[in-house]
Amino acid sequence: MKSMRLSTIAAALMVAMPLYAQTTDPAQPKVENGKPTTSAEKTAAKKTVEAEDDIEIIAVTGVYQADLKARAMERDAKAFSSVIATDDMGNFVDQNVAESLRRIPGVTLERSEGEGKYIAVRGLGPKFVSVSMNGAELSGAGDERKIGLDGITSDSLGAIEVFKTLTPDMNLNSIGGAVNVKAISAYDRGKNTLKMKLQDSYSEIREEHSPKFSLDGTQLFLDEKIGVGFALSYEDRKTQVDEVRHHSTRELNFLQGGIGLSEEQLGVAPEILIPAQLENRREIADRTRTTATLNFEFKPSEDSFYYLRGNYSNYTDGDIAQREFYNFYNGDEADEVIYVNAETKEFALSDVDVFNQYFIQEGETTTTNFSVGGENYIADSWRVDYEFAYSKTEDKSVGDRRAQFRERENIVYGKGSRDNIIAKVLTPAEAAALGGFALKDDEDVFAGEADGDISDLSNMEYDNLFMEDSTRTDEITSLKLNLQKDFDYQYLNFIKVGGTYNEREHYNNKDRWSYTVNSADCGGDQTCMDVATSNITDYNYAVPAGGLFTYPFVSQQDVEYIVNSTKITRESATGGEESIDSTKEDYTLTEDTYAAFIMAEMPLSEQLTVITGVRYAHTEFSSTGFMSLENDDWDFGNDKMLDLAIPLPESSITYSEFFPSIHVRYEPSDQILVRTSLWTSYTRPSFKQARGFAKFDDDISLCDPTTNECYSSPDGQSAIELQGYILGPDNAVQVGNPNLVAMTSDNFDASFGWYPSKELFMEAAVFYKNIDNFIVDVTGIQMGINELPLTLPVNQVSDFAIPQDLVLNQVDITLNGDKATVYGIELSYNQFFENGLFWQSNMTFVKSEAELDATIRQDKMPLPGQADVTGNIAVGWEDESFSLRLISNYRSDILEEVGSCPVSANKADSQTCKTWADIYQDDIMTFDIKVKYDFSKSLSVYFDAINLTDESDLRYFTGNEQSGGEILYQREDYGRTFQLGMNYKFY
């Protein structure tokens, strides 16, 4: 496949002989940095000036002007792209960069805490999309490569570009597309400006106001030899997200039986699939965001240009998380099942723990980006540009604390559905009536169970203290050097060569303590001993409003009191040792990448231009990590609980490849623009996917090798007896895969743009992607420990045995698939009418097919992370002073994770063919209203109503007949938001 790809495109290179590199500013092709020298640049520059003159003569404002500017920039670009531009007041039509991007054809939004954060392009998710600022890669603090755009204020930018085809001089680490956010520039605006914005945002679900202030401007000095662009922004944002979710790492559970059934009936009783856990969660966040941008540019002559660009953002978070858990998996043993209804999928279990946690977190995230570089013309035909760029994100959280209360051994009724998971604590009498059997005083299944009266909360005891300090850092340093030789030939404009070098270090360190507080560890402190033996009724408590929770929570003041009173137990409770929780998630990874390219631009005629070239990319990746196993139930004598965090050997991999491409631009008239491209690109695995780690589930089971019986928490065995046990095959483990290589893609794009007038724009584009080694997260596969992509130090476990050849039935891992194909069509239609009405719309239709190794999945499936249909429609009306828009965005459902169903499995056997474990993100359609009124040329006021239909973000298991269909995985409710603000220009 690789050799075929190279030979096919190499032939195209030989026939076409190369052409142009993507300029950093598609609207003004290097004119602002020096002078146009080639015929293509002169033609593009002339068209840009004409377009700007036309806009100035028409004196358009608002949405219309922003649309015209975007169309001009897209048309002058050498690669196929979509652009978001500012209106006449220097504003984007949205207040958030990610929110603006979702208006672009083929672009959809992924939300976090109700705010747009990550983007997908042409149905391919955020992991397929690269994000840069002024062409330099941005750092991020997460385990994923995707970069959140919520921290970039729109007031600090001059334009947002989404490239859907990539030329060889660009970073090709992007199969879906590349986003470049451009800093505010005095040369782009071409004049001195100063603007202030005041805004208040109101969250309906939080019932709080979020004020925001920003100031931005541009200044030209010394006869326009120096240009300065700057922006400052401050926001105090208050949000609330209500969430219902399944456990993040567990599959659905099989359940069979019932106390009222005879042995004969048990043998033929139907089996259903139920949730493993229910978590009701409320996240209340107070976030202050401060951002600053400075763009210093210097043009001492037409032949030289220099710049220093910097961006700083700081988040300070004060988060409160309230979490209510029902652990159904505690009560799914045969003698704990009270009731199973195969028709309705209802169930009732005994021995279920119910607990709540009150989590207080105070974090700070700081991102610093800067780049310094320049461009020089030498001897009128040589051009050299160079840049040093640095980006660092540091996420610190110090003093996080959590108090947990737990009521053990409850009888709980449950039922799962697509939109919800229901849990209700029952009394023994209610359980017996539900199960259809008589309640007996000595009924073993109810021995020690709570009485189900949740008005008596004395059994909900202070159970666990959690404290954490954490630091996560991502640091990128890069160097770039390009050299271009311009030619005055009929069929050759220039040849360009260059290269980049990137160093990246990603570091994660946690100091975490989580343990049961024992009064014996209080050292005689009476307050500590009282709190250690307290229950929820000893404090101020209440059920939070909103209907999300059943059990009450203590107040924040009481949580602080509980933590401060008992944190002195840490040294004694942990024996002064570093907790497993302080080490199991620690890692350091490094990634060094090298790239070099050669490309050329050739005008085959006045209307036809070809760009072609090849890029070589080389990656060296290494990481550290741990094998961890945490246990709450097994006692190995002397109060020693099994907790393991064993360092793994450093994992590393090196891979490289050539990526050729050819891009054709044909412009037969001023009204028609045709583009076609054949290009190659890649996407590296995320840090979480590629780093070395192995994490066993907290609730392990061990097996007696003499009887082959396995237990999750047996009673009465001595430590000597337990040492003969072995790890059971049903234990779940999450494993990183250091052997992952980047997925690569052959891409074909063709587009037809029609520009009949300034008021009408139509475009149709088709695209095709052939992806090799696509990366997919797979859950619940069967795999031997000796078959894992990393060597586990099982010989260092002494309390029980872990055989090297042990086959585990539930391994969650990321794998390189075989191949996948993606093809689609993208349609755009924008029209502005003389009466002020306007229509902006686009729709993207995508189909994909992916193939995994037959040992993982026997059937083909959609490509994970891809949506079949995305669409955006905005209809509105505006005149010189008023603008109204109704905006709708739609995205179809997305496959996120894949359950295993190997070729050896019987499709009818849900125990071995787990297609029911596929996780999808549900489709979503949102509606927003945006209104703006200009009181004068200087003052405008706007009002935004966001998520008018109160949509939720929903994820679900596919399920099957045994589950009654789809079962909720996660639902986030963030409510409606209303924004009122004003802009004032001081010029």
C-alpha cells in the first residue's frame, strides 16, 4: 500500500512539475511582508486590492462585510480552505472562537461545560484536526492531542482559517483538516484602531451572571514601518453542568436469577444486560479567564519583514463536584439478585453500596505561546523565512480535597434506558413484594442490609478522605526554515524547500491520597476522632435542588471542617508511604519530530496553476508509566491491603514516511473557481493511547487454583492461604499501546465555487480519504498478558500469582486497525438580498467504512469519530444599524468506542460478541438567536440566546435485546445561556 501510494503520486509529480506553497495570509499573499514577485502573486494581489476596493465603495457592514472578507480570503488561498473574518467593528459574529468555527462548512463543535471547545472537520473528530496559532503548533494539558479553543478570545484574532487540503510546506499531522488562528495585526487592519467590549452572560441552569471585559487595538508607527496589534480580555465565568453517567471504564453487566426462583428455574432463567454503575454528578465551576495578545511587526523595507508574536492565557478554576453513586456491580453475585424482569429489563439487587462525594478543586491553567521570525528577499529572486516558536501549557491543581459518605449493603431497584439510568433504594418488604416471595426474618440475602428508609441517614457514614496535588505540563519548541527561489519562466514561478524540527515533552505528576479514615490514626485528637466516626446526620445536609439527586450532601463549610479535622491521619493511615494513587498516573513522554519538504508552483496557463511537492516526516516517541493494581477488599494480613504501582520499562517507537501531493487551481472566469487536490497526511495517536501503562480495575477477583472458583472478596482466608491464589480471567485492565504508529491517509478533494455576484456564493466539494492503520479504542477484548504490546512486571507481584500466559477476558486497549475509507460531499450556499434578508447555509454528507483485525472485530463498521451528516443554517435580516440571525447547527451520531466481536465469536452469543458495547455520541441539533443594534458608528449592542431548545449532550451503549436496546453512557445538561454586551470603537 505504501509503495503504491508513493509510485502513483510520484508519477503525478513527474508529469506536473511543482508549484506553490501556502502563504501565511491567503487574503494578502505576502504583499504585507515584502513584495509580490511572481505572476501568481501579482495576480492574487491585484484581485485582493480590487476586492478590498469594492468592499470599501459598497461600505457594507455587519454579517455581509464579514462574509465578503471571508470569501475573498478563501478565493485567494492556494489550498482549499474556509475562513471566518471580522465585521466592520473588528468583531467575529460569535463571542467564542470555537462557536465561530461551527458556522464553517463541514465543521462541527464538541462542547465542554456547555461551551464550544473542540472542533471536528468533515465529520472527522477533534483527534483528526490540528490547531495552530500563526502557523505554530499549540500545546495542551490533556492526554489527548486535541486543543481546546475556548481559551482563545475572539477579540485577540484577525481571522480563523480551516484548511481542508494541505500543501507540503504545512504540518501534515491532520487527516481531517487544520485550523490556524491568526493574531490581530496592524498591517491586516491597515489603520489605527481601539475597541472596548463589555458583556454579561447569564446561565439559566446555574442562575448566575458572568461578566466579561476586553480591549483590543492596532497602532502603526514610524511611517508604517512598525505595526502593533494587542488585545486584553478578562472574564469571570460561572457554569453548571448536570450529568448522569455510567462508570467510565466498565461495560454493562450480565444479570440472571432471582431469590424467588427454584434451582430448576434458575437454570433456564433469562439473562439481561444492566448498567454496572450509576453516577449522578453536578459540576459547578467558577472560572476567571485572563488573556493577553501582542503582535509586534517591523517592515524596515520592502525586502524585509520581522515579527514577535505572543499570546498568554490564564484560567483560575474554583470547581465543586457533587457525585452520587450506586454500585450495581457490588450486588450482582447469584445470591444477591432479588429480581430480574426479562421483559422490562428491571432488576433489584442486594448488597449495593450507595455513596456520595463532595469534591472541591482549585486549579490554574496557564498557556504561553510566542514566536519570533522574519522574511527576507535576497537578490530580488530569493526569499528566506524563518521562525522559532515556543508553546507551554501548565495545569496545576493544589489542595484538592473530597469527603465521601457511604451507606453499605442497600437493596436497590434499577433500570437502564437510552436517556437515563434509574436507581431507587428499597425496603426489604418492597424487595420481597417485587421479587414475588415471602419475607422471612432469617432471609440470608437481607442479612445486614439497610432497611431502605432513606429518611434515616445514620447509616451513611463518613467513609473516605481524598486529597490531591497535581501538575501537568506540555511544552513544544520548534524551529522552521524555508528557502524559496523565484523564477521568471513561463511555466515555473518558484521552487521552495524547507524543514522543521519540533521537541515536545509532556509531563504528568500527581500526589494523591485516598483512604478510609480510622479514629485510631488521629493520635488522640478528640475532634479528629469524633469526625472519623461521624455520619451525615452530624452535619448540615440537604438534597440539592433540581431533581438530580436522591441523597443529601453536607454543606461546603462542613466539608472543609471534615477535611481539616481528619487530614492529620494521612501519615499514620498511609504508613508514610507514597500512595498508589500518587504514582499510577504519573508519566513523562517525549516526542521529537523532523520534517523536510520540496515543492514548486507552475502556472500552466493564465487560468491554471499547479502546486506539487513532497514532505518527509520522522517521529521519535518514548514514554514512562506504571502497572497499577488497587484493591479495597482483599486483606493479606497485618491490615495490608493490596496496592501495586510498579514502574514499566521505558517504551519507545520510531516511524517515518514520505507524503507527496499535487494541487490544481483552475479559474476560467471571475465567477468560477475549480480546485482539485491529491494529497497525503497522517494523524499520530494521542498521548493516552500511545504511552505505556497498565491499570487493573479496582475490584479484582482472585481464583483458588485447586477448585477454580473465583472470588471478589472472600471472608476468612488467611494471608498464607491467599498467597496460593491467582488473578482471575474476568479482571478488567486498561492498557496503553506504545507500538501504535500514526494512521496515514491518501486524500482526494475537488471543489467548484461559483461567485456570480457579491451577494451570492455557491460551492460544491467532494472528498475521499483512504486511511491505513487507523487508530481505534477497543473495549472488552480477550487477550493474553504475554500478547500485550508491553511487558508487564508480573513477577514482582508476591501476594498472589499472575501467570504470564493468563488470558484476560476484558482488556481495554487502543489498536491500529487495518484500513478505512471516508468519502463525502460538502455543499454551501450564501445569499444576501436587497431587502436586507440573508441566508447562510452548508451541509456535509459523509460515509465511512473501517476494518479491524479479525481477532478484534469480524465485521466492517463506521470509522470511529466520524459523523455522517453535519449542517449549519443561518437566516437573518440586517440593515445599516440592525442585525438579526436565527442559527441552527446539526450533527448526526458518532461512533466513539468499539466493543470486541472476533471472528472466532458467534454473533448470537453476546458473551463473546460484544457489539452491544459500542459507544455512540448521539446526534444533536441546536438553535441560537443573535441580535445586534448599532447606535452609532462607534457604539453597538448585541444580545445572544444560545441553546434555545435546551439540548443535552448524550452518549449511549448500542445495547441489544438483552438490554432492551440502547443504554445510557453519559448525558450532560448545561441549559440555555443568554449574553448581553456592547462594543465601543474609539476611532
